[in-house]
Amino acid sequence: MIFFVEDDDNIRELVVYTLQTVGFEARGFENGKAFFEALSVQKPELVLLDIMLPDEDGLQILKRLKSDPATREIPVIMITAKSTEYDKVIGLDSGADDYITKPFGMMELVSRIKAVLRRASPRGSTSMQTLTVGPITLDPHKYEVTVNGNKLELTHKEFELLRYLMENEGIVLNRNKILEAVWGYDFDGETRTVDVHIRSLRQKLGEWGKLIETVRGVGYRIGGQR
């Protein structure tokens, strides 16, 4: 099931109809209130979310989804008329999995949805194991990171970035590979996005930020060489 939150009746009905014709179950909602009422009854596989909505906007709805343990793992694609890099980065850094701007083709949208669903599928038996590097422990079930037992407050992307590094402990990961794994291959932002988030992670890890090593000219590695 795919939920689509869009206040424009014509767009909402067209997208829902298109998704149903290609084999998806889909429901449309004109505002956040109707969406969350349905969400309390049924959990969708993916959410299509317009930014410009009456009352509660799409970014506010996204933050609510990602702050709730029951819904934070639901993939979200932002749909909006806004096309600036700033709006795109804000949405992706808030936890969105992809971003598509109006006007868009229906087949492009279907392709994006399928790509996000593939990326959101379980990454294997190790994807939900508790990870430990030095005093850093990451628990994907609780969506929690601790250092020497002290809980850290991380953003959604900081958490996913740290998880990706820890899953690949000792392996040097280049910036493009990190962008693809954490932000999704459709995100065409500059690789400085990775550097900014690495810097933020190091600051929050305090003295243990040194475990995230910069490999000059390549990328980053956590935990040193294997």
C-alpha cells in the first residue's frame, strides 16, 4: 500500500489511479490530519508526500514520521513544486528517501517508487544486528546510539551514516558510495554533504570522533584497518 498526501485533487487522483493501474495499492489524502488517521489503522509500504500542504506542511509531517519509532522506517518520497537545492537538502536530511519536483511524468514517478522500495528492502541478516566499534554502540531496533552507555541525539541521516560506516568497519568508503547508500542514488547533491555530516558526527561523538578516519583523496573509514 502506498499513501499519497496531496491537496490538489486532480494530481492526487491521477497519481492514485496510475499506481493502481501498474499493480500498486494506493490511497490519497488531502491533508496531514486525514493521513495520520489512516496511518493509525494501516501502515503503508511507502509515502508520497507533497511539501506545500494546508495546515501542517510536508516537512512537518515528515519529521513526525521520522520521530516515531513505529513509522520512522517507512520510505518517503517528497513531491513538490519547489526545486531549489536548499529545499531538496532539507527534505533529504530530515529523512526523505527521494525527492521529485512537479511537473513529473507518471512513469518517472513509478520508477522512483520501485527504486526506493528496492533500497528499503532488508539489507540482509546483519542489517538489524547491534553494532559496536570501540565504545560506540548502535542499536537499529531501538534506533539508538550510545557512547560508553551515554545516549547520543542524532538526526536521521547522521544515524544512517554512522550505521553504514559501522556495518563496513575497517573498509574505506568513498564519498559517492556513501551518498548512494545513505542519501540514495537519485540525490545529486555535491559530496560536501557527506563531509558536513561527518564533521557533525565527530562533534557529537566527542573524543571518540577520532574513530572516523579521513582517508585523503578517497573518503572515510571507521575503526581503522582490518
